[in-house]
Amino acid sequence: MPALLARLSGALSSLELNVIHADVASWADGAVLDTFTVQSAVEPQLGMVSEAIQSSLQIRNVKTSGGPYELTVRTNHLAHPWHSIMRIEGEDRIGLLRDITATLSKLKVTIHHARIDADQGRAHCVFEVSDAHGEKLSVKATDKIIQALR
């Protein structure tokens, strides 16, 4: 499902849940495994979380906060045999993961694996990504991502 990570992280942020750790993997056959650790000022109600997630799966386009995001983006096209590695860092806040992943989705970037950590007010995200054709990102695509996440 396109933008699944953006949809799920959007559901969590809609409940004021801040993702402080996530590990996400997807496979070519469509299988996905996502784990999230969240932080909240109040204990989340399981029913509300379940409802938000179910609703997010019906959304076609995930809305972002609109930026500017003031994120640092670095890419490495040599570290992985099939995908580009993208490291994105910046000040942590509720909805940041949604904003990053929705932006990547709009730019037709496929996320194959992601590891997200937040500590001391900073978010550290590492993504294994490809373009819509399963290829490593081009310089032009990388530049568009860097511009969109500034």
C-alpha cells in the first residue's frame, strides 16, 4: 500500500503520540512489519489508537504540516547493493515522521526499510529507499527530496 508508513505515523500523530522509535520493513510480495514506540503526555486509549489506524488506511493523501522542516538530508548510493540510504535528521516533534514519509511518498520514493530514533529532542531517521522503478535514487530525485525537506 503506497504511503503506508505516512498513514500509520499520521494516525499516531493525530492522537498526539510522538514516535520515539520505529523499525519498519517491507518486502516485494507486499508483506510489511512495522513496530513503533511512542511517547505521550497521557496514556493512549487502545480503542482510539485502533480506530485512528483503521481510518488512516482509508486516506488517499496524507497531509503534512507544510514545513519548513529544517531537516538535514544525506544520501549514500554505495552502501547498499539495491537501494539508496537516506539519513534525515532534525529537531523532533509530533508529526515529524508523518511529514517526512508523506513527502517521500509524494516524490514517488519507495521506503524498503526504516529505522527511526529520537533522543534529546533530535530525530535520527535512516531509510533504505528506491525510486518508483525500484532503482537507486538519481541525483535529480535526491536534490528534490533535499529541497522539499528544508
